Amino acid sequence: MPDPIIHQCASYHSLEAHPAYAGNPLIEALPSIASEDVIATHLRNHPPSPTARQRALPVHERVHCVSDIDDLVVALPSAFDVECALSVMLRRGYAARNPFDLKWRRQHFRMKEVMSEPLVEYQFRSKTIPAMMVTGVSGSGKTTLVERLLEMYPQTISHTRYLEESFNVRQLVWIKVNASFDASLKGLVLSMFGAVDDALGTNYRQQYEKSKVSIDTMIGSLSQVFATHHLGVLFVDEIQCLMLRGDDEAKLALSLFLKLGNVCRVPIIFGGTYAATRLFAKVARNARRVCSGGYFDLALPSSYGEPVWDKLVVELVWKKYQWVGKPTPLTDALRLQLHTLSQGILAVFIALHRASQVFAIRNNLATVDGKVLQKVYDTQFVLLHPALDALRSGRVNRLERFEDLLPPKDQLYSRLRPTSEETLAERIQRLLVSDATAGGDRQRPASN
């Protein structure tokens, strides 16, 4: 179950981590910088193991207990890297927007005007924005990871005074929007207004949903709301869904986020599948911008024996969460089969484990073994077979049919490799001509 959203009153504590953090109420009101032990404790959610009493329950009651496994959250090593980047980006973002800094105040007053300028005409004035990206296949746990890391911070903080000065501010530390609900430009802006409303109890979305103002004016108003409440981090999930509206709309939506980061200096976390690579394939500088704070790929385990997968996931689930009467020992054969069937996708593995437990219980089987796993996979996971078969093959031409599964480096390779009509000899010839042309350009003397 997700943690409840935290709202708190400001309590300030000085930080020795960085001199730029001192004298900034937006930073000093945040929780202390977390150690890895604190992070692991917060992320980890291990439901209680089934008891002998639960295993003795009637079938129709025991199957309800199996769903406890859906609440499992495992703290994996990659989480510490993501948290570190988030922690730095959040605080450095606030350091650049100290509300008592006169230079930032002047920028604040002009922000709505700048952000209301036509989006299509905006020219970026900075090479980078405070942003990071987290990618992985669907079901790899990226959304859960980022959400639980954000939940380490209160969503809102109420200030009244700071250093004997009046400071009546409702600080908005983070919000999340999901690009999959409505990837149109107006839909995204309204989603961000809605996320602010959910946190602050305001009604911006309702106000602008019925308004006839232009989208650029609406963006200007959104930036003013972000600045007024000192938004700390914007999490944009399912970023690959921007492409559902077509290339032009996707470019505008991406420009909106980049402009928010560039002008408002709001740090942004982009989350999505590998299909998001298409958003940046044509413009390399966009990729540099969205990854300036870090790029984190929640890659799948390459084999069943990979320690993180085997020790922290498979052993934990298999040994701790069995609701059948006689749990089967975890053998190497079972380890291999579990990896083969799930391909190391956490959500698939958990779903297969849960479904196998329920199948065994409902069919009066005392154990879940390899035969049960295969039976459940063959009958209940049919819709996933094509994608999982493509992963097992490891062949780029099969993975291309499922762009969400193709890692970025393979997507780039698939775009650069010869087409089926182009032979290797033709490609070599094309590259030789290209090299010769480039060489000629370099040797051509400058004209007078």
C-alpha cells in the first residue's frame, strides 16, 4: 500500500552539507539528507509471512491471503543511486531559487510573462536543465521506486516566519503527473494543475478547464503557480506516451517540460519505458538536457544467477511467501525456470508466483513446483507470451516489435544498421563515399 501523503509545518535545521544550502528556508525545512540505511528502511515493504493458521484456512479464504504479495516492495541497489540524484537535484534546485535572493525575486516577477510567450518560438537559453530520467521495461518497478523516494519528503510544508521575517508560504515539494492519461499539450497542463490541486486543496484545474484562454497563457499561469508555491520536483511518468499524439505534439510537450526546467528552474524526473528513446533520437541536445541530473536504467537481470535478482528477489519471495501446505525447496532448476518464464521482470515474476499459489490452493495441490508454474504460465499469461518470447530470443528484429522492451543502445543500433534491402557491401560503399565527402570538406581551402 502507498504511504499517506505527508503535510507538515516548517521546522528548520541548518545543514553543513553545502554552503549554498544555508540560509534557505525551502531547503532547511526538508528532512535531513538520508543515509542508505534510512533509504532502505523506507523503501522496503515486506508483508508478514503466511502463518500456519493461514495455511490451514479454507480454500475460499486462503486465496485472499495470497494477494498480500502485491504489497511487496524490495529495496534494490539501484534505488540508492536514484535517491542520491533526486536528493541532490531537489536541494540544488532550491539553492538556485532562494526566496530571499533579490536576483531570483526579479526573475520570479517576470516568469509568467516569459512562460506565456509562444511555446513554438521559445529558444533555450541554457544547455542543461535540472532533470533526470529513469527507464525500464513495463513492470520493472520504476514508478514504484520514484514514488516511494518522493514519499520520503512531505508533499507540502507550511511556513509562517523565517529568521524573524514574515514568510507565509505553502511550499509544494513535489507533484506527479502521468502522461498516459492525456498526452495533449492542454491535457498535460491541466494534469499539472490537477496535481497541484490534490496537494494544496485548490481548484486551478476546474478554473482553467472551462477557461477560453490560449494554451500559452495557461502555461504562463501554471509557471506562476509553480513559482508561488516553490515547487521542488515535478515527476512526469510514462513519458513515452507523449508520442501517442504524433511527432509535432510530442515535440511541443517535451518543449513545455524543458521550458519549465529552463525558465522556472523546476527539477524534473522523467520516467518511462525504452520507447521514450524516440523522443530524443532526432535531437541529441534534448537527451543531454533531460539526463543532466542522471540517467538510470532499471535493466533486467542477464541470468537467473545474477545476485541481485537471485538473492534479493527470488529467494525472498519463494522462501517467505508460500501459502500452500508443503512449499517446494528452491532448486537451481526452479531458479532457472522462474527467470525463463518471467525474464526477470519483477511484476511478471510476482504475478506468476501469486497466480501459481492460487492455482495450487484452488486445485487442492499441496505444493507449487515446476509443472504448476508452467501450467499457469501457459494458460494465464498468454497475452504476455509474444513479448516474453521476444526477450528470450534476444534478437533485435523481434524486440523491435515491442519498442518498450528494446534498450536504448539497441534502439540506436536498429536505426543505424542496414535495412533488409541494403546489403553489407552497399552499406560499406555508402560509408566510404560519406567519409570521402567529409574528408574533402575538411581539405577544401577557405574561399577569399
